[in-house]
Amino acid sequence: MKTHNKYNLKFRHSNHLLKFGRLGIKSNTFSISKENQIAFLERYLLQSTAKIKAKKNAVKIWNRVYFNLVLTKLSSESRMGKGKGSIHGKALFLKPGDLLFEFDGITIQQANLLCSLINKKSSLTFSLVTK
């Protein structure tokens, strides 16, 4: 996996503090997550909040993910020395303590249930953060 490194990979914002909601989900492990994995987690989170809470508009969810890696790939038939390849996706380097999602409008018990559901679906481990 190669990346284009024409920009600084460190952002000036802190991604370990709650900014928008009362509750959040943070990562507990180091990993590289691709764009489709994060999109799947977000869709699954929206579906499970709709099952937990009767009013869909009562729950607010903020996505705190910023993709900081660009993945490139050459075709399999290309020879050596033909350059880096075209961009085929984005990825994110997760560190322990990085926030992925923030919620507001749900109780701590419902948030614990969401966190356990996400932990079952993903190979990564997440924990709940409160303000």
C-alpha cells in the first residue's frame, strides 16, 4: 500500500475530545481503515439507532472521521519503473483514543448497546466516551 505524501498527515485539530455531542465512540486499537469500512460502520450505526429509538430525528450523529491517506495502485501487468499508479481509494490511520462518531439525544444505556453492536460487526474494538 503506497500513499501520496504531498501534505502533512497530522491535522491541527484534536480528535480525542468530544466537541458536538454528549457521547462518543472511540477506537482502542491501532489500525488502517479504508473508506468503505467507515461508510459501513456509519450505515450500520444509523440503522441500529433507528431500531433503538422510535424518533429518528431525535438522535443526532456526527461523523468525526478525516481520511489522511490516499491509496494508489498500479495495474498487475505493468512493469517496474512506470511510476506510482493512480489513486483508487482513501484510508484513515486510527490510533487508540481517536473519536469516530459522536451522539446526542440517546441515553448511556442505548449508547452502550450501540457500541457493543458495532464491536460485534467490526474487527476493531471501540469504547464509549461521555462528556
